[in-house]
Amino acid sequence: MVLAILSPLCLEAQGLADIIRALREAPAYMADATYSVSLPSRDDDVTYRVHLSSIPTPADTLSPCAYHIGWELDTPNGPAEGWTAYFDGNLYRFRDHRLREYHTSWDIEPFRATAYAPGIQGSTQFVELTPAYIARDLQNMLNDSLYTVSAPDKTTYDGRDALRVDATMDVQGERVRELSYWFDAATFMPMRIDIESNPASITEQTILIRYTPAQGEANVPMSEEALIALYPEQFEKYRESNFRIENLRDTPLPSFSLPSATGERYTYRRGDAFRAPTVLALIDPATGFCSEIVRDLRSAIESSPVETDIIWAVPTTNTDVAEETTGPLRPGEHLLINARSLARDCGAASLPVVIIADKSGTVKNVILGYNSDLPTIVIQSIALSGN
């Protein structure tokens, strides 16, 4: 690679193996990228802003590099963001206000690569944009008889000397994938990637990736302490191992899809708006205070000047027990059963729990257990929700 930098005329002798080697060994890499997805069913593209940092880890048998990947996405409900970090058999992933972690010291199974899956460290979102994993993908294509990969071709991109590599995948005579890579002619680092899946079909998908070199040194945390220093609030509030339902305040209510007592299904997706401010009551007929909570919440709703709905969610699958707990439903009420997954996703370690969400689906208050001031607290929470 150094010879190529000093003597551009040597580039003609460089082959795909040299590019793969340079990508695999790229030291302290850092870049920004835009990742745009186009679908025939959408009028606009979905575009992520991705921040990449990686360093090679030849001693790690699970991954060719340690990495730190951040991303941002503009949505109708505001900006969304997340990140993933991997080092030495440890993977941390933050998105949707949850921080999940995987460690080989706990369980190595999620990291095991098979013929069908590369392991969680090799399949997490955007990891395929790092140089070491581009090298992996190019090598896999060379070893796969379904792919045809071209030799590097001298070209230019964005006014700079570049090498272009094209690849196609054909299955039983049908073209199912087309890829084009542009690499910097001096460093062999990626500049652009175009991916066309199922071309000329109703399931066609186009992915366009554009790289921009980032300034500074690659920021790849190599310990949990270094990662916590970067994201202290996310570790404190959203780490799944110490997640608490109190931290739901001012975050979107988690998605859920549960059967109702009448046999239908109630589905809510994170970020969706409610018809009105909504009280979600997680109650367990096997514990105390259910009748008091039902009574007090209905009293609060009747007294509130703001129209409000109630979702009763119980862990039992016994419809008769659930209906006995709430009695006949009133207008604006829903009774959901088998709600253990909802309680878990909300971080509720014990029930009862009452959650008040505004019309946008944002949690405004969380009430743990039962107390005699419940009606007053609920009325105030609804009033302060701004709806």
C-alpha cells in the first residue's frame, strides 16, 4: 500500500487481493457515511448518518476488528439515534431507549458463527461498512460460485483517483444482486458503495453509501469503563441489566401487541399517537389492590376535564379472571391479557404499575404500587401532559 502511494503507476499491478488485505489491516480507521435506502413503494429515501471507527484485532477469533458505530435518522416523530460497540468478546447496543449487552463470559452462543449467520458481532447494523468487514464480504463473494467479481478498474470519484470493483449475484439464471465499490486509489479505503437487490422487480431495493473521511483519531472504546465515559446517562438510565420503569418518563411508550379479552388484538407501535391521553394500568389479579386501582382510576377519569382512555393490562391468560378484575368495560377502556411481555418491556419488576402517556405516546408519569392519592396524581398528570 505504501508503494502504491509513492508510485501511482504501480496501481495497475495491484489486484483485488491487495485491496482486501489493505481493508483487513486498516489501522485506526474513522469515517462518516450516509446510508440511503430506496424502495419502489416509497416516494422518499430513508437516509441514515453513520459514524464509523474501527481498529484491527488479529488476535480476536470472533471479529477482525473492534468497532464503535453511531447512527442518526430523521423520522416524522423526531430524530432517532443509536450506537453499537464491540471489543474483545463484548458487544453493547443502544437503540429505542434500551441498552442491551452481550458478553462471551456470560453466553458465547450469540457470537458463534454458522453457515447461515456470522454471529451478533458480525451482523449488527452498519458493521458491514467498516473496512475489515468489507474485506470479509469481498472474500466471501470470491469464494461463492453464485458471485462474479471483476478485477479493480481505474477510475475517478469525486475528483480523486479511485479503483472500482463490481460484483453480481445470479441464481438459476436470474440476477438478484448487483454491487459496485469505489476505493481510494492510494489507500484502498472505501469511498462509495452501490447495492441493487432484486433489480427490475417489485421488491427492488437500492442502497447508496457515501463515505467522508472524519477528522481526528478513531474512537474505539476498548473497555466498559471507556464506553461508560462516552455514554454515562445511557448506562445509568437504560442499561437493561439495571433498567427501571421509573426511567420511562419522557420517553416513548414501548411497542406492544396483545390479545384483548374479547378475542381481538390491540397493537401499539412506539411513536404512534393515541386518540387521547391514555392511562396504562399494569395490574395482576393474583396480587392485592386491583379493585382499589380500578375504582380510583375510573374515578380520576370521570373527574378529569380532559377526555382520557384506559388500557387495563393483566398478565393472566384467563379471560374470566381478567373480566372479573375490571368488571364491565366503559367507553374508552380496553382490557388486554397475557401482558407479561409488556410489563417486561416497560421494566416493571413488580405490579401494580400505572403509566400515564400523552396523546403523542410519550410517558409523562409512572406510579408504582398503590396509594390513596392515586386519583389526584392521575388527574394532575393528565392535566400536565399538555393535551
